[in-house]
Amino acid sequence: MKQLIKKYKLIIGVLLLCVFNKAKAQVNLVPNSSFEDTSKINWPPVTQDCLKYWHHLDSNRFNNCSSLLMSMYYTFVNQTQNLPFNMFVYTYPRNGNNILSMTNYWYYPWQPQPSTLRSVTSSRLKSKLISNKKYCAKAWVTPSDYEGYFTNGFGIYFDNGQLDTIVAKDSSGIYPFVTPQVQAPMLNDSSKWTLVSGTFIANGTETHIHLGNWLADSAMLFQPNNIGSCECEDIFIDDVSLIPVDIANWLRDTSVTLTDSVYIGLPKYEVPDAIWYTINGVSIDTASGIWVKPTQAVTQYIQAIDVCDKVAYDTVTVYAYPLSNVQFAMNPNRVQLKVWPNPATNVVTISVNNLSSQPVYISNTSGQIVYQQNLHQPTTNIDISQWASGVYFVRYADAAKKLVVQ
């Protein structure tokens, strides 16, 4: 009975380790940053349903949604076509299936000024910002060619969630007027996606993000197109992000059965511009996360994220085993590898329970093998006094361990 209990404790421990290793760190503090998390994707193509996590700034507005959700797919009878699918949309989402459409500024020329409407979409951040910490804020925007107008007034504003059109007014006494932490210097009327980005130092009270046009009426930029009775500035938004500039160690190591696939990295669309590399610096893909199929016991990948004024890097290690975690835990003939002390300085000891004809390999983070030797006894001491400080990987048969040399 004791052996059975011990066996199941080992299995549970391995499974918990697997779950822990696959946990994703919080990187982008903006929820639903690519507007993919919605109940309606395929029908209708334009929906006024509220986007999950996003709402309109004006608490007195009857429909307190942000604006319109544009979906990439429009299904007809016996026909499916991609964007553009109607007169309002002439662009594909930058990533995923959906984009946010909002009226940045809208007024009626025949009515006395101001007779306007501004959409300001807001969302609660995943966590409160840290005082004196530097953050990188980004949003990709493009105009709706249907309206023929565009603006230089798009900005990203962060506050404690108390901002409202009722209390935030510009010089006219009606419209929101604040100083956004990130402001577009100038946006041209173009069908291409344009990046609006910048860094700022948080004061520690920010809990919400707001996207909109924060300029006073007198500062508005128009490009007339004689489209009719109203003058509008409709804008599409995609891939909004807020990431600490000093972000580090956001990836988590994981394990997989040899030749099986495993997803590594961040949740889909969280940071779609992140670049993946092999440990040797060869570019693999651009995505929040990727599926990989390791062909060796230890494989490393690097993810790079542009945080406005620099690029941050982190490494994820995938340990591959010939058997699944449960099968490996229940296999009485499995190789048990122990490495101590860890961290080590001068000498490291390696011990195994079953000797194999395969040699023990120790490699650095670049994949170079720095030590290779057949084991003739269960316990072996290795002189590492001349090794450079850093992380190494010890492999023997189907077992692998990480070694830190100081």
C-alpha cells in the first residue's frame, strides 16, 4: 500500500509540475487586446453588441458599448467571402478575425457648433500599474476609407477609472479633454495599419485604459472629401498592448513526450508581434506563442518583444521524454538523474540509478556540448572550475537536468 501511495504521489507531482510549467506569465496588461473574445464572430458581420471587457466612456450613454465590432467573416447562402464585406470596411484585421471600429469625431456641418459625437472606448487593466515604473503602450490604427476623413487626435490615456464625459470637458465645455500619455504625432489618411506607441512613467493609480480623440475641436485635422451631410472620422483599432519596459522571465519551461507537439509562449493574440528564434538566433515565426515538436531531450527557444525603446528577450526550455509524464513516472526502469550541488562552483556530482551505454552530455544555452563522457559508475564528479558562469543542461539517456554554474 505504501508503495502504491508513493507511486501516485509521484504521478500527481509530475502532473502538477507540468501544469505549473505551462502557466503563462502576465505580459500584456490589456484584456482582449485584439478584440477576439466575443460571442459573435460570424454573424452579423457588423454587430453593436458590447465587446467583452470594453465599454464606452460615457456612463450616461444609452448604449454603453465602445462602438462597432467588425468581423472578418461574412457568411452568405452558398458563399463565404472575406473583408472587405460592406461599404464600411475596406481593410483586414491586422491579427485575428476582429477589429474595433469607432467614430473618432463626428459633427453635422449644418448645425451650430458644437454638434458632435466622440467615441472613447475603455477597459480595465489586468492589474494596477506600479508607481515610477516605465511602460510601453501601443495600438495599431487605420482609417475607414468610407468616411474620407482622418485625424491626428488619436491617443491612449490611463487613469484610475474615474474619467467620464460628464466630468471631463474641453474648452467648449462638452467634450473630453485630457492629456494622453501616448499621443499620435500625425496620422495620414492611409489604408495601411499605423502604429501609435510611446512610453510613460506610471504614478501608481492607473487601473484603466482609454482609446479616443482627446484634442479640442480647434485642434482637429480634417481632409474633406465631400461625402454628404456629415463629416466623420471613423477609425479601426487592433492589437492594443501595455507592457512594462523592464519585463523579464515571462516564459515558463515545459515538458512533452518526444516527437509530440507542445504550445509555448503567451496566449494567442496577446503580443502578436513577438518574434521567435532558435537558441542559435535563427528566426522561426512572429506570434504570441508557437507550436513546437522537439526532436531531442532538451530544446531551447527565444522570444523577443519590442517594448518601445528596446527589445526584451526571454528563453523557454522544452524537455522531451520518450514516454509521457504519467508513463515516465510509472516506469520502474526509468533513468533517475541527480545533479548536485546546484548551483555549483568548482565540482559538480552526477549520479544515476541505471547505467546506460549512452554518454552523459552537458551543453550550454547555445547548444554547444562542453562535456561528454561515458559513465562507468553510478556517481561521477566533474571539475567545472574553469567553466564560464551560466546555465547548462545535463542529459543522460531519457533524463535531463538544468545546472547553474557560478
